[in-house]
Amino acid sequence: MELVVALVSDLHFGPEASFGGKLRKLTGEAPALTRAFVRRMNEVTRPDLVVNLGDDIEDEGPEADRERYGACMAALGGLKAELFHVAGNHDVIHLSEAELLSAWGRPEATRLHYAFDRGGFHFTVLHTRERKDHDISLGPEQLAWLGEDLAASSLPKIVLMHHSAADQDLRGNRWFEGSPHICLVRERRAMRKIFEEHGVLAVFNGHLHWNHLDVIRGIPYVTLQSLIENLDDDAPGRPAAAHAVVRLGPKRIVVEIEGAERARYQFDRR
């Protein structure tokens, strides 16, 4: 028996976004790409659950962000599978934690990190915080909670987050080459030690706008490409249309990256 989990990341509903003088985010295509993802999930993949790894908007201002975040939630709301969310750095610039939790359908919650059990697996969702142009951090309180949460579960464990806990080689990354402080979590070594101590099977994240795999001390750290990343060098552009289908089985984990840049990873369970 396997559990099928679909992942999507960095949808970036919002204004056009260039970087280095070139069109990099095809934000104008975000609604149509999201609807296409939802149709594929409902009609073809039929996963047991879907996880949105964050950065649903390209932040602009409180009113615009509120409207666009709502539009993204409405589009993803068409999924027939159960849906879970991770908060991205763009999502929290103008929107409060209470607003995000309400949009997620969890108004009774008080924090953006949480955990849940499905299909014989324990999922831990982390909220990594960005201090703009300074660092990405989990913070001591959430780091302590992480250890307690993982220790309390006897189920096989999966971690979901927006930024990366791996020591990625960033050469060739359009956005973050030479800037690990704004894409990799500052406490990542302490986090990885906790993951190793408590038998985490795999860690998934978005944010870096590329597909990337690191295996560190037997744990795979999988970074998923943005749904709307422009794969061409400039306008008019070609969207990555990326998503992942993760099959969690009793003996192995299979990750299939779909879209314009396909990849497949397979890991035997320890």
C-alpha cells in the first residue's frame, strides 16, 4: 500500500517579475497553470493529498496580496484531494499569520508550523522565516518544537518546508548563486541532526526555483522547481509548469517531477 502525495510550489500570483533585467517569473500565467495543475490532479494523478510549498503570491501590497492570495486559494480549492499549505516568504510580507491560517481553512490555529498524520506517515510542516536580504531562520522555539514533534511519533516521517535545509551547491542558480543566506536555513545543520536522530525519510522544499536533489547522511532533500519559472533566458518565455508526484511505499520512495523539466528520483527506505 502506498500513499501518493502531490507537491506544487512558488505559484507567484501577482505582478510581472524580472531579475537581472530579464523576465524570470511568468506570473501572468499563474492562474492558468494552477488550473491546469488542478485538472491534472483530479483527472489523471488522483493523489491522496496535495501540499502547496508556499510563495503563492508575488508580494506588492496588503490589498493586492490579500486579493491574489485569495485567488490562489480559490484555484487550488478545486482539488478533490485533501490540501495542505506551507507559508512562503512572499506570502507573509503583507499578510498576517492569522490571515494565512484563515485562508487555509484553519482559523482556530495559532501558528504556521504544524504536523499531521495520513496514510501511516507523519508529516511535519515548518515555517521558515526570512529577514529580507539577511537570513532565513527557524528560530529556537520552532527548532525545539521540531525535535519534540518528531520524537512523539512512531510513524515514518516526512518534512515539508519552503526554504532548504541542505547545503546546496548554488552554482548556476539564477536567483541565489553566491547568496546562500537568503535561500538556505541558517540552522540547517542543527535541523539535519534532528532529522537524523528521529529517522526522517525525506525533506521537501521549494523557493530556489530549480529542481535539485541532495542526499545527506542517507536523507534525501528534494527542492521543487517553481510552477511559473521562465525556463528561457527572457521574454516571451516558457513556464516550467512544475509539480511533483511522490509515492511513499513500504520499501521505497519514488519522486517524479513533472512539467517541462522532468526528473525521477528513487530512494530505498532505511
